[in-house]
Amino acid sequence: MTTPVRTPAGLPGLPLLFLGDGADPASERGVDCPGELPPASDPGLVERARAAKAALGDRVFVLGHHYQRDEVIQFADVTGDSFKLARLAAARPEAPYVVFCGVHFMAESADILTADHQQVVLPDLAAGCSMADMATFEQVEECWEALEDAGIADEVVPVTYMNSSADIKAFVGRRGGVVCTSSNAKRALDWAYSRGSKVLFLPDQHLGRNTAVLEMGFSLDDCVVYNPHRPNGGLPDAALRDARMILWRGHCSVHGRFSLESVRDVRERVPGVNVLVHPECRHEVVRAADLVGSTEFIIKTLDEAPAGTSWAVGTELNLVRRLANAHPDKNVMFLDKAVCFCSTMNRIDLPHLVLSLEALARGEVENRIQVGPDTAAHARAALDRMLALP
């Protein structure tokens, strides 16, 4: 039986396998797309959200990550990537309530950067991040012990991607390291290598490898992958001593599914297509793309692209569909044939947002995210080092 091929609204020209209709055996483990597309929420919830938000007025500041579904984004006061949103929340101290429509590590960062009187709410506490969950505090402590046993810990500067828990940011802060985003990873690594000969890069191996090899002139042989599920990371001490970049074995469940075959396929089907991908994609995908950059870079590139051009975009589907709808004069399509939302991000749906807003309107703060003072102080140190990067 042949799998039916459908094209969702706002994504012209690209046949797609809907969730549950197919699987890609070449995907990294943990990046399959089971289930069905998220259903639309009850239209009556829209009026409830409007009423609750109006009742709260300036007392609430709603942040919407780019990967959120449209029904949530419509109630966001600002949209952006994780770090941009956290900084914007800190710039609005007059709002005692910050509702973060994103995932857990983003709300933690907002709590770290906002004032003490501000309370950060995550509408669904189950909205985590698979990448952030791939590096726990205990695992990273064990890794550092392995570096000490290999006699190289004094040479290693830890760098963690923004997509990590507050505990990991604090670990990095305690050891003189820095946080980075996908747009400033090279600057963060330059800073780190001015202070040590090696870097432990957490938790996304692809961003670390792509930055080191494609932007800093490293070779693939300069990089090793530390697997927290194997003794000593699955690496002999000699490999740790020889490496310049020690990559944590983590990845994004969405960006990790794009393959070299995805790029080749779209180039065969769409003459003159431009392939634009996020640096969380696998190394061979990034090498095969025309342009690589952060979420903000992807948005800016499509905003400035000439009318009539074609773009296959390797990032989360909600954003790609929103960009396609915003640019009807351009042929914007999803890079892969299988529709894959960020499943944890999509836990923040309209019902959860309504419940959060209505609770705040009653004076009740539910699902508050609070980072302990010691963890927050060390995590803030790592974030401040990033903010001070040249």
C-alpha cells in the first residue's frame, strides 16, 4: 500500500508524510515523529484568553517562542528565540507576572535574569526539552571526574548551549565557563580557547562540531564525542588528552532528523532551491546547505530574500509554516518530507495558556518556575560572561 502524500497549508510544493504516516530509519535515535498533528483548540478558548489577558493588563508579559503554534503566538507580547525572550522579560520589571510559552530551560533562564519580584510561569510543566534532558548534573559531574582522572581538567573550559538546564549552566559558571547561543557560539569558543586548550561543549554535539570545524578551522579529528551512558564516556584517556573539542552526545530531536538525503531530494525536485538550515543540524546536512544560521538569522534571511525565490528550511515546522504564510511571494518549504513539530514545545497549547492566565487573573500563581539562589548565582555568572563577549 502506498502512503498518501499531502501538502499542508502554507507549505507549497513539498509533499510531506504526516505524523504517524511514515518513519525515517536514518534519523538519529529519539527523533521519530509518532502520533498525529496537534488538533485545533476549542474556539471558545480564544475569547477566554483575551478576557483573562485584558483583565491582567500590564501585570502580565507573555513571551512566545518561535516554535509555538499560531494559536499561542497570537497572545504573545513578544516573540523570539530563548535568550532574546529571557532578556526581554528582564527588561520589563514593571510586569510582576511573566508567562513563558516555551520549554522548561527557557523559563529557568527567564527566572534567573528577571527581578526577584517577578514570577515566571510555564503553562505546562511537562514542556521540557529533549536536548537539555540529555545532560544531567550528575552525568556532567562524572564527565568532569573523567577529565580529572585523565589529567586534563585544568586545561578544559566548559561551554554550554543556551538549551541546557539551570543546573548545567551553574556547573559551567562554577568552573569559569560560559553560555552560548547558536548565533554567538564562535565568539564563545574563541573566548574559551583564550583561557584553555580544550573545550567541553554541552549538550548539543552538532552545534559544537559545526562551529569548530566550519567556522574555526578545526578538523573532525580534533573532536571526540563523550557518551554519558558509557564508562569514561566511551573514550580512552588518550583520546580525551588528544582532543581539542570534547562534544557531549546530545542533539535536538527536530533538527537531528534532517539528513543529507533530505537535501539531495529537495534539490532534485525544486530547481534553484536555496537550502537554509539551523546549526543544530547534523554536520553533513550543514555542509550540504547553502546557508546556515540561528532562528533569527533564518527569519531575517527570508524577510530579505527576493520575491520568486525558493527556500527549503531545516528548522521546526511551526516556524517554517509561519514564514511560508508571511511570504506568499516566495516558495518556502520544509526541508524534510516528514512533518515534525517540536513535541515538547507543543505542550504549551491554548488550553494550558488559558488556565495560566485565568489563574493569574484570580491572583493565583500556578506552575511557577523558581531556580534556587545558589544555582541562579552561578548560572547568572556564565550568562553574564556571554553578555560580556566582544
